Amino acid sequence: MPVPRYLPHLLSSTALTSISIHLLWQRKSAEEDRARANAHISILTDLVGQLRSGKSLEDDEIKRLRNLARIHNQPEPGTEGSGGGIRWTEVLWGRKAPEEQVVSDGWEQKDLEQLRREFEKSN
């Protein structure tokens, strides 16, 4: 069976499009992570400034600011982290969804099923 002349071009354009979309997604994700880290740094800097100035802060306020600045899902110091780079497997196949998103997707599926049942009852 002969291969059409345009098949290699189709495959290469599909691969390039896929890689570019994944790289764009990775770039946006990195920008969000940077913005989140900058927000945490800002919160902690303000807290340090208030404590150094001798301004009296309640324990609840300090605890609230520390919880606000806490970075979730970050590896402990001394453990192996992500390395800060983008691996080729992430470029080609994408990152795995965090567990929180998988749980929310499950709730969304349940909501859709409930809406479908209600729709079928009304018809």
C-alpha cells in the first residue's frame, strides 16, 4: 500500500503543534508558579517588617499570614525536587493532574450524572 505524499507533512505538523501547545501550557504554568511564589514572598516580607518594627501582632494574625504564605505540595528541603526544568516526557505527554483536580473532576462527573438523571425524568 503506497503512502500518500502528504502523510509525513501531516505527521510532522501534528507533532510540532502538539509540542508547541504543551510548551505554551508549561510556560503558563511556570508563570503562575512564579506569581504565587512572589505573592508568598511579599506576604512574608510584610510580616517580617511588621515584626521588626515592634508592631504588636496577635498570634491569630501571625498564624493566618503564615498559612497564607505556606507553599503547598512543595518537597521538603533536602529531598529530591523537580529540578526546575521541563522534561521531554512532560513536553510530549503533559504533566499529570494533581490529586486535587482529579477529586474535583470526580465531583463534576457526579454533578453531570445528577443533571442527566433530572433531565431524563423531566422528559
